[in-house]
Amino acid sequence: MSLIKINKKITQNGFISPVLRQNIITGDWIVIAPGRARRPDDFIHPELPAVKSKKECPFCAGSKGYKENEIISSKKDLYVIENKFPAFYEKNTGTRSYYPEESFYRERSSIGHHEVVIIKDHNQLLTSFSKSLTFALFSTILERYNEIKKDDQVSSITPIYNHGPEAGASIEHPHAQIFASSVVANTVNREMDGAERYFGINGVCVYCDIIRHERAEKKRVVYQNDKFLAYAPFASRFPFEVWITPKTHKSQFENSNQAEIEEFSDATVEVLGRLEKIIPNIPLNLYIRTLPTTLEDCGYYHWYLEIAPRLTLFGGFELGSGVIINIIPPEKTAEYLRK
Amino acid sequence: MSLIKINKKITQNGFISPVLRQNIITGDWIVIAPGRARRPDDFIHPELPAVKSKKECPFCAGSKGYKENEIISSKKDLYVIENKFPAFYEKNTGTRSYYPEESFYRERSSIGHHEVVIIKDHNQLLTSFSKSLTFALFSTILERYNEIKKDDQVSSITPIYNHGPEAGASIEHPHAQIFASSVVANTVNREMDGAERYFGINGVCVYCDIIRHERAEKKRVVYQNDKFLAYAPFASRFPFEVWITPKTHKSQFENSNQAEIEEFSDATVEVLGRLEKIIPNIPLNLYIRTLPTTLEDCGYYHWYLEIAPRLTLFGGFELGSGVIINIIPPEKTAEYLRK
């Protein structure tokens, strides 16, 4: 089904009042406005053409690009390389931060790491990965995470996966990326501020409270197994957004054991498969938000995977105000994905 | 020229080290990584097809959609309507905020206004508006702003303009939008926090300090006239991002007088024309960030227009970390746009 069709069903072609919802962690407001998908649309958004020859693929074994890659580690189904065009790279200048232009602005070298975890088989699609391939992917990310963490210049590591051109995937060949920077990710910084404030007032991790609330409330739960909960967050910013998070308090992804990664892989495969079934060729981003590597295990932060489908575009209002308008209520997301 | 070509020129096909830069207002970090445009790109981003018949255009006088619109005001070159699918709408429920689900989450009615300012001539393109049309547009926005502000349910008004489908324009016919909500825009909230902190330490408006610094430093200045400065901000998030702001301290857009709107229009027309010349058919968003309407004139906030070209996509890293990777250094933006 298309997003427009789903939205028409939800609104039954009538007007549903938009509501404002507050992100309990950051304090940000978002708008749930189911009626807006009914807007006229006189621009044609063309289908993307099929991809050309795979001989030129820089990630396929044997190609020219492949041969030039510096392979960090290789396993049965995947291998890891340094990103050739890194956003962060290892280079210790000795200076942590400097003030250019007579101390007015602040700048730093973009120290860190930027690795690519590549699935060997060009034809695998993230939304139909097997459980074992997903397990191999997350295990490798975990392994690299712990290796990169040893570099004491690194403060924050963000594993991500871009799926589909609308989600910013610039190379079709299936691959994840690990970004490791010397500064804490802005979003994690903001979440930690809110989570710390919540902890100060309530004496408990806000994510743990959300998990408890969602499990009792049930209406936004998508899937769960022994160790992980998948749910559509109350103040979702994206249509069909889902968060997958450990049920018990864990602030750091990197401390996951094998049994946890197995259950995590299971939940991810389940949710991605259901998303693909509802909206074929769904473009999406995955990313893990977890504690900065410079901190020890912490009582108020909780790691999670966010699945962000990219079915709509942010316009001037979203960029200007930071207030995101989401046309699919998370309760409806959960309803569709529970089936 | 295309973005890729410009980037190749900037890097001279060599590797330029990425740097981290901090937004002096919010504290957010961004990355300037000129080398990344050289990445292989095996997805084809197709040209968008030309738009079909204008008879169906809901904003063209005489069409079916046009007749159904409730016209709020009409002038020589433009007219204003209520958005038919509003994100915010006037409806006083009496409740400012409520806590659904046993007081856990926070929700509000999406009270406010959502108006559309429509240029009568379907064939005008934002990037080649005349100075008089731009003046008419901003004057009308100003007039509606002050009218909407009278509603004491409104806290924050965000005027925007989406240009091109990649920037989220869902209707081709040229139009601006005015969003007025009962909550303060998240971005303005965050900027005010940072600006207030800066004021507390330095006793001066951070934007005024930036303007002073940029005028002295010169290398990021794009254009200026008597009353307005156009510059590429130090921690730009978008390739060819430009801010246009009053040179002297003004926290509120709505207090602008006719002479100021004239100079503001002049600066906007100049910058947009130069952007279009450098990158034909450039898709972009405009938005005004200004003081919440519930506050009186304030010493630490400063209104401005942001021009955000949409030449690249945010991927998983940008969404996950909030750290934006920008492939065009703002000094280069200014160099191109000064010519």
C-alpha cells in the first residue's frame, strides 16, 4: 500500500484535528496531522530507475573500487573497510579544539573514524535480510564499536544504515556505516540533558518509564521478545517510525552480549519485514543512539535503535521551526505493524 | 554549475580534511567535509518532469480549487487564503495542555493558524521575483503576522517559502505559508536558550556579535545594504546557506517598518538571484526565525531569514546524530555569491 492510501484509510477521507505532542525526553514538540496527506500534489515524484551494471560497484568483490579498498576485517557474509571519503578520520593534531578568527568561533579537527560494513552479496535488501545475516551485521558493528572505542580521542559512536536513495543511500550495494567522532552527537547530548533532568525529578530513567508505560498501555507496541521491545514512540516524527530498545536498563550498546544481539536481531528483522510488507520498497534509515564512549554505565540514559522511514520530505516549516509534522499517528503505525 | 562540479573545483580533486565547527548560538556541532561530494554515486537522481496543465491548479484564479478557497485578503499581485489542510487551526478548546494516558505524556490541541500567501501569476519563480513583488510578499506576510499575533492563543509564528519539489513544495504555484502555533518553535526555543546564556556571560546579543565579527572578517559576507547583512554562517548546515538579518539589534520581525522591508526585499532578491545564477533551478526553503509573539522586545534575540538550499539529502548519520555534514565551506559559498 502507498502512504497516501494508508493515510486516506486512517482519515476515512474526513478531517482529523491535528494535535501537538511533546517528546518527553527532549521537550520538543511535534504535530500529528493525519489530514495533510490529502493535500493536492501536482508535482510528479517519479519512480527511480533500476540500477545499472554491478561490474562498476565499488563494494562488489573483484571490481576496481573493491581492490582499492583497505579491508579491516572480513567474515563469511560481510567485510569492513575504511570509508574512502571519511567525515571523521584518525589524525591526532594534539589540539582538541581551537578558536579561529581571534577566538570568536570554535573549530576542531574532524578526528575519529568512519568505517563501512559491507554485505558481500550485492542483491541482499535490508528489509529482507535473514536473521543470521542481521546477527552477523550487528555482531560486526559491536566488534568494531568496541575496537574503535579504544581510541581515547573518540567521544561518540553512531552506527547507521541508509536504505534506498530517498534515505540518502548513495551506493546501492548493501552496507552499514560506523561514524566515530571526538564530539558527542548533538541529539544524544540533547537527550541526555532531558533524561538527566527527568532523573533528577523522578529518580528513574525516562526510557525505562516509557517502556513500562508502553507495555502497560499496549497500543503503540509493535513487537516484543524476551529482551527487546519494539514500539512506535508517542511523539514520532516519521510515518511508521519504530524504536527497538532493551526492556531492562542498559545505557550502552557496546555492553550487549551474544544473547542480547540475537534477540535484538530478531526484533529488527521482524519489524523491517513488516514495514516492507505494508509499504513495498520502503526507504529508511536505521541508527543507534547510545551513551557517549567517554562515560561509564549511566543510570539515566538508555540505548536504542531508531527506524526512520523516509516517506515524506521536510519542508521549510520543519527546517525553520524544528517542529515536525507527521501524518501517521503512532497508534496507527503500531496497528498496521502488529498484524 | 552543478553542486558536484562546484565541489570538485573547491577540492581541486584532492582531499581536504573535514573540520568540526560549533554553532555559537546553540552549541551544536556540524562537519564541513568538502571531499565527500567525490563519493561514487551509482543511483541516478532523475530530473523532475515539467508540470502538467495549469487548469487544475488550485491557486490559479478561476480554477475549481480557487473558487473553493476562502480568501482572507487580496491585493494587486497576491492574495491570502486559509490553508485547507492546516497543521494549526483556530479552535479554542479552553484547555491549554492535557496529559493523556494517566498523566504520562503531554498533548495539546494544535491551535493556531495556517495561512497561504499566493502570488497570482502562476509563472513567477521565487528566484527571479522582482524587487516589487518580493516587497509585496514580505509586506503582506508582515501584515498577516501582526493580525495573527492578536490571537492570544498564539505563541510563535513562522513564515516560510518552499521552492521546488526537493524542498517539499507540494504545489507548483508560487506561494508562501504562515504557520502560527500555540507552542514556541523548537529551534527558536533552543536558540533563545543559547542566546540567553551568551548574553549572561558577555552582556551582548550573540547575533549582534556575529554581525560585527562577520563585517570585520568579510570572508563570509555575501551582500549588504544600509540596513541588512547577508552572510554564510560559520557553522552552515546546507551548501550555499545564507542568513539575512538586520544590522542593528532587532528581535522582532513584526516591528519592521516600510523602509526596513524594502531593504530586506532588496537583499533577498539579490541573494536569490545570485543563487539561481550559480545553480540553475536551485531548490530551497526560506524561513524567518523571530521572537515568540508572547514576549516583548528582547535584548538577546535577533530575527533573521534563513535561505536553505536543498541540494543534498540528510541520511542516517544526520538524523541519528543531529550532526550535519556540509560539503561546501561557507567561505566558498560567500566567494561564489559575492561575484
